[in-house]
Amino acid sequence: MFSILSVAYAMAPSAGEQAGGGGFGAFVPLILMFVIFYFLLIRPQQTKAKKHQEMLTNLKRDDMVVTTGGIHGKITGITDTIITVEIAPNVRVKVSKGNVAGISTTQTKPEEKK
């Protein structure tokens, strides 16, 4: 009688043969997946963070900015970690420098009271 168990024994490697598909061949798909993840996910994120850090270092007074919370305003004061943003005439808020999302190009400067 022919059974599945006898087929499994017939397909098994003999005592002198090596079991498995080879050492380096098993790692090729993993290496390929890492390379794909690097070029599709890691590298673009690093360049985006680098551009954001460069933008933060180039901030200066009277720049119009938008924060990550969506607040638009003009920079009136700046330190290493904190910026002061004027969001309305004589209304200033202190914001962490890292929370500046970008430089606003469509926002007009707050009007001064006459």
C-alpha cells in the first residue's frame, strides 16, 4: 500500500546531504526587501527631515510662518528653541521652534493699528 508517509520519507534528504536551501540564498529576499524599503521609505523621510531642519535654521524675524497646529503669523522674536509669533495686532504667542511647519506664502502680515 502506498501512503503519504512513504512519499515524505522518499523526499527527505539522506544522511550525507545538507538540509535546507543554502546559506546565502535564504538571505537574498531579506536583503532585497531592505533595499526596497530604504529607497521607498527611509531615504525620502531622511531628505524631508533634512529640508525641514534647514528651513528651521534659516528662520528670521518678519518671516511669515504656519505652525503644525495651523496658526499663521509673523515671527517677532526668535531664540534657539522658541519663536514668538504675532498672530494678530499686539497678540503674540510663543511656539516651540520644532512646531513650525513651514513658511507661509499666502498669509498677509498682521495690520498695525493706526
